[in-house]
Amino acid sequence: MFSIPSWVQQYKFDYTKVAEVPDQIFNDINSKLDTLTKGEPDVSIVIGAWNEEINILKNVASLADLKSRYSIEIIVINNNSTDGTQTTLDKLNIRNYFQPIQGWGPARQMGLEQSRGKYILLADADCVYPACWVDDMLESLSQDNVSCVYGRYSFIPEKGYPRWKLYMLERMKDVISELRHLKRPYLNAYGISMGYVKAYGLEIGHIMTRFRGDDGKMAFDLMKYGQVKQVKGDKARAWTAPRTLQRDGSYSKALWNRLKIESAKSLSFLTAMKPHDTKNVPGE
């Protein structure tokens, strides 16, 4: 409630540009990656990155520390970055591709098409992940009649956003997600921590425009192939900076805005949405 886990601390690199990062940092990460990604992958971790030259380093550093019984590949899509993101990717022993079409959907679609694993896990470039993340997600995703899973996430404190306040917001968010999950589980599916069966994902495809909500629409369409399940364990949480909250200004404004939005929608959570064409309703 008052501090972040010790494992998160090790990825708080104090660099602002990739040129400042010592080669030894890359060597240490690559040594772990070479062990992690041996053989044909069972799981493909797909990450879109737009102007994340340091965040993607933190992200991959955390993924290099994964402990898993599955073989893993990491695919990063440079989504038309204009900073040093590509330089960072070129120094890491991971597969990476350039997607000139801006947007979460185009980046994820390219990663999906280039993947070799049976299962796809979506991750965000500005997040770090615990060592158990893959296995905890796959424990549910590998079950019969499950097409999609999603996990929870927490915020790393920054000035104006102390950990105890972020903790309270997260717990409220968890309660809302339980309500959503009853009839509309896809509303909880975010690319920060989400997985699906590759074969089903290829049938559906991501939205090829810059549309926020591509991940939820993918989860909605996946429901025709099986259940959408949530991974509740706190140990499997992804951790991220409070950038989405900071867009609202202060913590109190961010909290109030979210309470208003969720309150207005709360009754709709009690009824299931009928199947429809999600690709051609961009304002949904």
C-alpha cells in the first residue's frame, strides 16, 4: 500500500537517452534473453513502442527476468518512432519490426502476423512485468474453452501521485472490473496485460487505424471462440507510471473523472452487449 515491490525498483533506470546507457546494461539483458528465448516459442509477447527509447529498455529488462516453463519470444514493433527507440531495439537480442501506420491496432497486428507462438501476450512498452507473469497468464489461457485472458496492473508512484493514493484507486478499479466482468469482460481487457490464442486472433485481426480500444474490441470478438477470463493474482500485476492519470492534471481530478465515467456506465455493466461488427463502429 505504501511502497512498490522490490523487484520493480531494479528497473528504475535514471537515463533519459539511449546514448547514456552503458553497454554493460545491454550485455546483461541480452545474456538473459539468449537463455529465455531458445527454441521454438510457445508464447509470443507482442509490444508496440512509439517514442519509448528508455521505457522499452526497462520493459525488456523485466521480461528478460521471466521465469517460465514455456518457451518465449519477444517481438517489439517500432510504431513510427522519431526518437532513439530503434537504436535501443537494435542493441537488444529480440525480434523487432517497423510499422509506419500509427496506432495500437496496426502495431499489434504486425506483431501477431510475425509471431510464431501458439499464444499471444500483449504488453505495453512503458510497463515492467513480474517473473511469474507469463505462467500466471497461461495458467488460464491454456484451459479448454478459453480464448482470451487479461490481468490487472498497478501504478509506480511519482510526484503528486503517492503510492497510498494510487493503491486506493487500484482497489476501486478492481471492484469495478469485477462488476464489468459479469456481463462485459472485454471492457477490462487492456493491452497492458492481455493474452489470446493466436489462431483466433488471426481470424479476427486488430483494427488497422489509430483507435484507442482496439484491445477491448479484440477481446469482444474473441468471445465467440471461448471465455474471457481474468487473472486476479496481485503477484502477476504489471506495473506502470501514472501517465494516463497525469493527463487529467492532479490525482483528485483523475479520480473524480473516472468515478463520473464509471458511475454513468454502471447500469450497462449488468447486461451483455449483443454481437455486432466491431470493426466498422469506430465511435463505439
